[in-house]
Amino acid sequence: MEVAEIRKASKQTLSLTPRLRQELKNPLGILLRDTPEQTMRQLTDLVLKEKPKCIISVGDMVSQNMLKHGIQPQIIIVDNKVMREKSEPIKTTVSKLVSVKNLAGTLTPETWIVINRALKQKQPTQVLVEGEEDLLALVAVLEAPEGSLVVYGQPHEGVVVVTADKETKERVQKVVDSMEPTPKS
């Protein structure tokens, strides 16, 4: 898969279809189910074993739990909401904070740019999303260097750990390619 193919999808706002919304209820990677403490221990073990090039967390609760348990993502993507309810901003020591707008069920061209720039930073970066951050896991998987881990919460189930490898990137690209362009208003 060429980088140019990924960039092609980033030139317009894309929306989830009902079929894709259903499909994305299935985890993109390994689902860790247990208490937050146990899932973070499992994640710590996985990080030590895999030694990922980069760790990206998507979601307030999972990012907060990772930080609380000593796992520092290079990129933390949050929207200051948990289960769509406003929550306290997570306490983090990132060096750089960037913001991006992204409506629920969409991926805007700006999200691709912001995540790509955050990946180029030498220091941990927080991406604060005005709107909803859920689908940014797709962008993170596609943009992250191979061998990276993208971690996101699976509501009422646990934590999903996705390895950004060729196979996963191809699978995620098919999802993005199946999204519908949003008409300009």
C-alpha cells in the first residue's frame, strides 16, 4: 500500500455508512478484557514484548489509564468526553498540544494532517478533538510507522490494541475507502 493511496482519502471529509458503523463494532486488533488494572498490566507486558516504534492512544479513558499505569503514548488523542459525556481533561505532561475539529462519524482532511504532524514530533503530543475522536484510530493506524501500537477503548468490553502492520493497514484502508464523501455545505 502506497502512502499516496492513504493521502487520497484525506482530501475530503468522509462519513461512516450504517454498514461500516456495524463493522467497526468489531475490534480492529486484540481485545484485552478485564479490570482496568489488569488490562493495563497486559498492555504493559505487550509493550515490553513488542517494543513498538510508537504508541498512540485514542480516547480519554484509555489514555488516562495508560498514563496512570506508566505507559506514555507518543500521541494522545482525546475529546474530553467519556461515553459521549463531558469529562475532566486528562492530566498529562505532553510537550505539545494541538486541536482539530472532527464531527461524530466522520474523518476530516485536517485529522490526517494533524496526526501526521504529531507523528513527526520528537516529544509526546496531545491531539484535542472538538467533536469526536473515535474514528481517528483509523487515521492513526494508517499514518503510524509499521510496528507501532494504536490503543483504543471498546465500550463496555475492554481495550483494543492494534499493531500497525501491512495487513492491518490494508484492512483499515478498505474501511476508509468504503466511507462516503460528505457533501460540502
